[in-house]
Amino acid sequence: MDWKGREQSQNVEDRRGSSGGGGGGRTPGILGIIVVLIGAYYGVDLSGLVGTPSMGTGSTQTSQLKPQEEAELNELARVVLADTEKAWGSYFKQIGRTYTPTTLVLYNGGTSTACGMGQSAMGPFYCPGDQKVYLDLDFYRDMQTKLNSASDAAFAYVIAHEVGHHVQNLLGTLPQVHRMQQQVGKKEANALSVKLELQADCYAGIWGHYAVNNNIFKPEDIPKAMLAAESVGDDRLQKDGQGYVVPDSFTHGSSEQRMAWLKRGLDSGDINQCNTFGN
């Protein structure tokens, strides 16, 4: 990725180094990310339901990144956020609306959110209650050690995916799906969640399309972003975490689905190609 020296977003709230009201262990396991993220997206604190054996190195509030590495990830996150603002600002202008950017909150360990307590175990997440994306930069280390998919392009995809949830919130998709989930059983609610997540992947692809056209993404970056999407597929996470796969419990989609929808957004750059609810 050609991101160094580019414009950075000012919509960043840096809480690193503060207690933020949070604490607790670093990571309860990859499957914990799936469980807790659903609560974070919909304003329900599900952190107490995470019971997966720890795959981390223990409890810590300090960054495991080297100072230079953390500084570079900080800059990368701000550059990616700025470019999502440009990409989505252009789309909202086309439909006669003004894009209201999300705020990226950088934190260590844990922090308070309008959706309950945010913890690093959740991975990056979006809270619709305060319209903020929460990111512990140490997630990059998790991508290296647990997901085997760490790269600038992969990290950018993760951020763009969370911004995709913000776009869903602004367009009314997120609250609509939430209401629907309250009226159906668990299996159906999970299926709706999968559609929501796959659409966010497609929206991340739309940012990727913009990034390619603006010479930020290079040809060699596309496979790296795809690898990141593959690494967070429910089937892969479940197989790695518990040794078997339970499709009815999927909340984010399979690796194949996640890659397919990311590619659709990348190839088309067209939000009309991201209707996961009609497929």
C-alpha cells in the first residue's frame, strides 16, 4: 500500500494510555471475537458470554507492539479513515445527502462505549449508539499470531469493514436489521447478522475500489486483503477454535462468502452490487 505521507483524518479520539474504565484479560480467544462483536454492534453487552479458552498471552493493558510499529499503524489507520471519508462522501453526495464521518477511537485494553464496555477481546468494532469505530492497534499482533494475515492491506480492510457498518447505520440498514432480529429466533437472527456482515465486507470492497483508483492499493495488495477476509470466516474460526463447524451459528459468514462479497465491492465500486439481503 502507498499510504505513507498521505492525508490523515482528524476524526480520531486517542484514548491510548488511559484506563478508559476498562480492564481484564487481553484476549479470550478468536471465537470470543464473534460472540462479543454482535453485542457491540447492537448495543448489548455480551462480554459475559465469552467462555472460549484463552489463546492470548495473559492479562495486559500495555501495547505489545514496538513503538515504531505502533506509530506506523496509528498513521495507517488515520490515512485509511480519511480515504473512507472521501469515498463515502462522494457516494452520499450523489444521493443528495451529506456524509457524517464516524470517529475512530484508539484505545488499549478496554474503554467505555455507548454499547457497553469495549474490550480488546472484541477485535475492532463499531458502536451505533455513539457512531464510533473502536480499535486497539494491538489487534495487528492478533492478525499476525492468530490469523496469519497481518499486512497493511489486511489492516486497512478491517478498518474499512467497520466503517461499512457506520454506512449501514447512516442508511438505516443497521437499525432495521436489529429490529428484525428481535422478532425472530436465534437461527434466523444469526442469518440476518451474516447478511449484515457480508454487506460490510462489500462496502469495504467499495473503499478498496476507490483505493485502487487512487493508487493507494497496489495489485499485490488485493490478495492480502482477501487473505484477511478468509481468515475471519466463521467456518475457519470455528474449525480453529473448537475443531468443528456449526453453520447455523455463523454470524459473519464463511471464508468463501466473505471473500466473494469483498471482491464484489472491489470489482464494481457500486453500492447497488452489495445487496446481500436480496441474495
